[in-house]
Amino acid sequence: MSRRVLIIDDEEDIREVAALSLETVAGWDVLVAGSGAAGIAKARENRPDAILLDVMMPGMDGPTTFRELRSLPETADIPVILLTAKVQAADQKRFSDLGVVKVMFKPFDPLVLAQEIAATLGWQEL
Amino acid sequence: MTEDAAAKLAERLTELWRSSKSTVLERMLTLRSACERLTQEPSDADARTRGLEAAHKLSGVLGVFGLPQGSEIASSIEFLLETKGPLTAETLTALQRRVADLDAVIASKPDE
């Protein structure tokens, strides 16, 4: 089953590697956005099956973007996975408490990123 | 994942590393320059912010290109820069050593 995943990250190289990984390994349709605002617009327009959301972004950060997504009827039910380079336990708990389905850490392994997302969301195709 | 997909991914990652390397080197330059400034003026908040941002980005990206040790070192630099209060001489020495280590890790990765 083909899936559509939206990657929201201000760092172009991270967007490119994640998109390449999901397209090549899983064959998913990948959308990308370089900011929280652009990501929200793409999510409303395209209704992806999942969103991979960076935490630290200039302007609207990941947690703020997540809360905005949850407040909009079109995007409220889309599962969101946070991506962060922060590894302190307090940060992990703070992010998990937001209500995201999972907090994943950078750097991710491009070879297994798709499998980790699929396992988290209960997608059986991988 | 099939062998074909793995080979294709590895090839494309190599291409992406070539195109991303200049950005990585720019971030190293920012980090090095911030640490040099902090050696002269340990309470310079702007330099610390610049260094933190560069280290954070490096810690997130180096591992995806097969440099997990680079991500670990960048993360440890980020941790040192997050220390509360002015940086001590001991912390600054540790910072300089880790920045040099990070330079060496990045230089060790071939373009192909």
C-alpha cells in the first residue's frame, strides 16, 4: 500500500536524506517543507498519512507546529513523529507529553528509517 | 530492503554527501570561529549561540551520512556550550580539543 509522508525540517540535507530513504526503501510518496508554516499548509492541502516533524526550527518550532496541526480539523488526526537531535531524558519526556506518537532521534539511519516509522504506526507493508 | 534498493540508496547518499559537504564545512567554520571568540571572551552570548546552533546541526546530520562519531562529538560540544554561566578555562580547552576531533572525523570521510 502506498503511503504519503510529509517531512517538515528546516535543514535541506536532512529533508533530502529522509526523503531519499523513504522513497527508495519503502516506495512511499514523500512531501517536504522547510518550515512549520509551510508544513501546515502542505498538510492541509495533501492530508499525508504521517508527518515527520523537526523540533528545532527558526520561527515556528516543532512543538508549536504540532499544536497548530492538532487544532485544525483537516490535520488533527494525522500521526506526528518528532525528530530531534536532543537526547536529554527531560526533553524526551517533554516532547512525548505533547501527544506525538513517537520521538525519534537524529542522526537517523537512512537504511532503517522507513521500517522504524512503519513499526511505530503499525503499517504492515515493510 | 532488496540489494538493488540498498545499492541505489548508498549511491544516492554518496551523491548527497558531495553536495552537502560544503554546508557541513561552513558549519564547522562557524563552530570553530565561535569557539575562538569564546576563548578570547568566554561570556560572549552571541558567539555561544552561534556555536550551539552549528554544533546542533552537525550533530543531527553527520550520522545520517555515516559519521556517527561526528554526531557524538558535535553533541558533546553542544552539551559543553549549554553549560550555565561563563565558560571556564577547562571547558574551553575541552571545546578546542573536541572541535579538532570533529575536524579530523569529517576530513576522514572520502567523497566517493
